[in-house]
Amino acid sequence: MDLPILIQHGLVYGLILSALFTAVLLGAVIVNVEIMQNDYPPDVKKAYGPEKNPKTRGQRRIFSLLFLAALFGVIAWSVVSTARASSTQLTFLPLFVIIFVEVFTFNTWDLLILDWLIFVTLQPKFIFLPGTEGMAGYKDYFFHFKGFLIGIVFSLVSALVLAGIALIVVTAAQ
């Protein structure tokens, strides 16, 4: 498959992944804002202190499983779709490109839409940990940009691993 087609395919499935992750993330924050407490800026976490809701750990596990199900489900769907659309056997490189573009698309979506637009700019009331409203960390664009840079490394590593797994599965299925 051509590189532009692989990138386009990755972008489409990356946007699907982003939509699912957004639904899960916003659902988690609406159910219990403490679920995402570990991802908050340091000053906010420090001011809030330890978890106060005894249900948080169990709820965090449930939402983590939903994140993983979305990630693996979308990637599996995209790999199967690509394999069906390709007239040749898929190799590691095309699988890596598709998966990297998918995960990187979400990383970019996370920075621009979830972090900078919703968390830093719009700031709906449900994102605030109780008692931390108005803290400087809620307006820290650079904190989220550092997370984006870490996400680039995560995108590369996860794409390498997942493309390897996908290659094994695709090869075994053929």
C-alpha cells in the first residue's frame, strides 16, 4: 500500500480512537473526577491531596479497561480493514505506519482538544477537583505540552510493539 493511503487510513482510525477515548475520558471525569487525578498538574494534585472517594480505585480500573478495549479494538479493526483492502500480504512497516498514525492522532487530539481547548481554555466545572478551582495549574499549557512530548515516545514504542503483535496475528491468519 502507498504511504499516503496508509497515513489516510491511520488518520481515519485515529479519529475514531480519539472519539472513543474522549467519550471514555469525559465519562470518567463526570462519574468521578478523582479517576483522572493522576493526570492533573502537580500544584492541583498537591492541593487536593490523596483520594477521598473510596470507590475511585475500582472505578479507575473499569475506565482503564475501557481505554484498553477502545485502543485494541480500534487497532484490530484497522489492521483487519487494511489487510482486507490490500492485495499483498502486510509487512511490519505498513502496520507500524498505520498504528503509529492512529496513536499519534490521538496524542495530538488529546493535546489540542482535550487539554488545551477543554481543560485549559473552556474549563467546564466538572473537570475541577473540589477545592482546587482557580489554581494556576489549570491554565498551564506547557504542562500539557510536556505530556504531548511524552506521548510521542509512547506513540513510537506502542506502535512498534503493536505492529509486531499485529504482524504475528495477520501472518498466522493467512
